[in-house]
Amino acid sequence: MKQESLVLARYSIPFRTPFQYAKGTIEAREGFILGNGSDIWSEVAPLPGFSEESIEDTSSFLKNNWNSIVQHFQKSTLGKFFVDDDKKAELEHFPSLRFGLSMLDEQQKAVAAGLPLYFFWRNQWFSNPAESKKYVYCNALAHDETIDELTHSIHLLKETGFRTVKIKLPADAKHAYEIITETCTRFPDIIFRYDANRAFSLPVARELFKKLQSFGTDQAGNNIQYIEEPLSAPDIQSFSELRDYGISVAADESARTSAEVHSLTQSESVDFLVIKPMLFGSFSEMEALIQNNISVTVSSVFETAVGRTLLAHIAALFNTNRETDHGLATGSFLVHDVTPSAPGPHIKFKSKPGIGIKANIDQPWIIPELDSNKT
């Protein structure tokens, strides 16, 4: 029997508009695509400024351990690679690698079973798995300088079919309150998520949440789903205190490790966890969340269509417990992609085993690096 091949390619895709964050600007999204050239694909893509590991460190690990990765892949034993005493300690510093390699492992199991990845998981996790879903809903992203610009953007997103919109809040609490109350009032049929990006001190956040509590009693603010990372110095007690105002709180940066997630869920100090699997780690590290009662929003860090499709399958699994929209509508931020994907509020699934797509790595902005057939 011919052994299954494994290829590794490195991509660099310009952002349509340079991605700005607190520590600088990123002009292009870089990462790695791995796959068998047919029905199994994965992605490893640390994001500078957010990931613990760098692109170059990740590249070195993949190249240095390529033969071992290939051997485990061909034997369908990649799960053992993670617990190898020689690799385990090093992989602790590479969440994106743990994610990408574990997705190869999970897809091999799903393809062997002849099932779409998320449905394979449901059969493993639930005694009465739900009917096969055709898509997951995504939230839209909106951020403009003025209220009028923002409401115009939301109107267009609503016409496109989005039912949930995430808005980045300014650091000025008065302006943030104005944005929240205006958007909620003008669009009562849209669900809003507001990301404060750790902008407020506890006293300022208290005052904002107190005002929003009063706003909500007038029925106009009932479409606030949550405020994400409101505190500049977050801790369990402060999160819990803000929840007492009746406004849901979500943790993103505060929920990057299994230990942090465990602490937040045990204390019941937040209502939602925003999980970015590429920054979080392997599928097995996310398994504990599936049986937890807390709501999870699965979120992208500008992965290609391969990564976003993997995240959609994870999101569909979380939706077995409760339906929610996820932060995966980020393909439009990239100039190119590894496979066409339709814009809009859905990521649709195909009935094929695995993730149901094939990556086109024969493109000028993708550089083939390793191929098990040539080593």
C-alpha cells in the first residue's frame, strides 16, 4: 500500500488594509498550510503581537521535526507526537503548532470514518448527535469613526444577512456609551457584541455598566449580547462585580490558556469565552469546554480558508449545546486565499469527509517547503 504523502507550504498574503494593533502594524498574514494534497488540510499560523511563538521559530520546528511528523501522519498516530517526552515541553510554547497538527490528526480519524469532521466529533461526544448542519452563522465586524458611518455600515451588513455585529469600542467611556446606546436603539433586531479591548479601569467600567443597566431596563438595550474584555486589569473578582449589573461579560485575552479558562469557568465570573484556537492550542485542550455550560464564541485570527473552515467545524460542535454566531467572517481582510469562499453571514459545509475543501497551494504567493515524497 502506498503511504499517504504530506506536504508543507508557506504563504504570505497581504491584508487589504494593513492590520493595526497596539504594538504596530502587520502588512501581510503569514503561515503554513499542511495537507495530503487531497482531502486533509490544516494550517499553522501564529499572529505576530498575539502569539507566543514567531513565524520563524515555527518554521524551524516544522523543518527540524518533519520526518517524525510525516512518520506519525502516515501511521495515523499524530496524537502520540504531542505526548512524546522529547517534544511535549517544546510544544508548550507553540499553540499554533498544537492546533494545526491536532487538526491533521482529527481529520484522519474523520476521513477514515467517512464523516465530515464536526459530525464525526458529535458522534464521539454526544449519545444523540444533532442533525447534520449545513452552515454556521458568523458575526460581522464594524468599526467607523462617527456614529453615522457606523450605522451606515451596520445597515449594509444587515442587508447582507448578518444577524450579529461586533463593534470595537473607543477608549473613551462616554463615547463608548453613545455608540452602544445608538446602535442598539437604531437596530433592535441586530445582536451586538462590543469589544472594549481592555480599555477601562474598574471604576470607569463600573460607571459604564451601571448606565447600561439603566438603559437596558427601557427594553432598548436587550440586544447587547456581551461586552468583551472591558477591564484594563482584569481579574475574577472584577469580572464578577461587573456581571452584577446584568450586562454579560466575555473573556478573550483573559482566556488564552487551559488554566485561565478553568479558573474563569470554575468561578463563573464571565458569561462567554471567546476562544481563538490558533492561539489556544490543540483540539484536546478545547475538549473540556464542549461539556461546559458556558457559551463559547470561536474566533479567527485572519487564517486562510483552510483555517477558517477548521474553525467552523469546531464552532458547529460547540453549537450542539447552544446556538451562537462565531467570529469567522474574516476572509475579506485578505487579498488572496487558498480556495474560494463565499462572502456573507455563513460558512457552509460540504457533505464530504473531513473539512470538505481542497487547498490550492500552486500559487505564486505560496512557497512549497517540504514534501514527504521528496524527502
